[in-house]
Amino acid sequence: MLEVNIHKLKLKNPVMTASGTFGYGEEFADFIDINRLGGIIVKGTTGSHREGNPYPRMAETPSGMLNAVGLQNVGVDAFCNNIYPRIRHFDTNIIVNVSGSTIDEYCETASKINALDNIPAIELNISCPNVKKGGMGFGTNADMAAQVVSEVRKVYSKTLIVKLTPNVTNIVEIAQAVEGAGADSVSLINTMLGMAVDVERRKPVLSTITGGLSGAAVKPVAVRMVWQVSKAVKIPVIGLGGISSAYDALEFLMAGATAVEIGTANFIDPTVTIKVIEGIQEYLDRHNIADIHDIIGII
């Protein structure tokens, strides 16, 4: 059995897609049956339309990639009015990644998503810079992380997942803070801060100089953080960071994740999510394990 629960969410299997790597789901409908997934987490959504950062804003790196897209999106109103009607029919959990630069923006966006019947959860991206605090990420300070989650909790009644940044000294402290503020689950890790230099041009590759590192290069760090956090909180943990195979996903599950998200690998193989689902089932069958819960958190 592959079914798992994330708070009130019932997932057919523990495999979801990571925000920003799967569009709104419909872009991948020609490659896979979206309904087979445990859930899809759609592109980061903010209170208003954003163009994102100037190009170049993506760069390939050894065993991964850097991105500095800058939350380019149509804004919450356009999502609710134009995109949601096109994807609401998917027979899987549709989760919206919610981002913002102020607590008011987080709350406004979450409140509007709360009104959509077929969106059972949001993933709160607290890696965004708090413009009122000099650009410091909400998720890099336990008090700020707790504050934004607490305020969103007041306006959002469904399953609230909080996505944690790895760019901190003690991720356990942040996880415990958001749990105490009302989070129903945490997902980790978001991208790690990185940089690439074009030595011929003697300039940074990215227009923003630094960007978020994702892909296979971050997996060992992500597995370690999932293991640490899952031992320290009572709410479900969702693991992500460098998953491109069933064995990668199984590492996260055994380290304590209840579910996983696949991100960068979608750019390489648009069918990777289905392969991971089938690979997990094959592993369970080969080891005569009837229920995936028998291996979750076994480490």
C-alpha cells in the first residue's frame, strides 16, 4: 500500500511535484497521467503579477542547477480566475505554493486560495525576503517564521504546509517554531544559496549574482535535514532535494519523510514522477513489504 496522509490530505502515493518545476500541471499532461500522482504543487503564487528577475536567471552546474527566476507568476487573482478552472478537474491533490514579501501579502494570497474548493492545501514559501526587515528571509529567523505562519493560520483553514529554507544554522529550531505557530506539515529543503562565475567574461553567470542550487548536489544535505527535523516535530515531514529515482525517494522516506517532492529532475525527464512511483512499489514488492509506513522513518 502506497497511501499516506499529510494532515487531512490523503495521497494515493507519497510522490508529489515541487513548486516551480512542474508549471500548473497541465504542461506535463501530454507526458504522464497527472491523476496518478500523490499531488502537484503548482508554481509559486504571489499577491500580484511578477515578471521575475532579468535574464540570465538559470545556470547548469555540476550535478544540479542554479535558478534566480524571482517568483515570476501571474498573481493570485489571475490564478483563481484563469488557471484554476483549467486544472481543477485533476484527480489528485492540487497544492498552491504561496509566496510574499510582507505578511499582509501572504495572508491576502492564502485567503483567496482558501476559497477554492478543489485546492485542499497550500505550501507556504517562507524563503522569501521580508521587505520590511531589510530583505531577510522570513524562514531564516524562528520568530519571523512563526509570525508569518501564525497570521496565515488565522485566514487559512485547510492543510497548511510550510516550506523551509536550508540556509540557516539550525533548521530544527525553525521547524519547531512553525509547528508551534500552527503548521500542519513542513516541507524541506528549498534551494541552497549558490553562485557561478563565467571565467571568460569574468562576470557572475546569473544576473542576480547568486541563486538557488537544486538537483542531485543537494540531496545528502536534504536527507540529513529531513532526518533531523522528523525526529524533532510531531507533524508530517515532506522531503525534497535532488530526487531523481525511486532509491532517492526511499532514502528520504526511510530518513523520516512521509512524502516527497520531485523538482529539478522534471526538467530532465518529464516522466520521472511515474517512474519513481513504480520503482517504490517494485521495491516494496521485492522486499515483501505490504505497507509503505513500515519503512517510513526506519532510520
